[in-house]
Amino acid sequence: QTRHAAWSSKRKWVTALAAVVVLAVVLDIATRLMMGSSAASAARRIFTNNALSSSGTSLAASDAEKGEANDFYLRGRYEWNQRCQRA
């Protein structure tokens, strides 16, 4: 009896996993049809060095922007550490 119950549990997990895979494939196909391209090609476009935004400008950050981002990061770390010391 317990062996049958264990097999039934395994069967349920396999069925659930198959359903998730089928759902993922259906969603990928629907996305490809709506967007006209695959998610992989969209990710490739996003992460390439010459990626462009929707306005056609480069998404690459300038050195000034990187410096400003680093300043914000360091300021945030400082503020967080001050907060933790007060507590």
C-alpha cells in the first residue's frame, strides 16, 4: 500500500513538472509570435555592448555616470552604516 502511495506521489510530481514545461513552451511560443523574436535574441540585444534603447541612443554609461553611480553607492553604504551604528 505505501509503495503504491509513493508511486502515486512521484507520478503527481512528474505530471506537475511536465505541465510546467508545457506551459513554459506555450508562453515562449506566444511571446515569439507577439514580439516577432525569441527571448534569447532579445536578451542578446540587451546585453551586447552596442545595445540601443528604444529612442536609438546608446545604453552604455559614460565615465561621469559611472562615477556618479559609484558616489551614490558609497553614500548609501555610509548612510546604512550610520543607521546600523545608531541601533
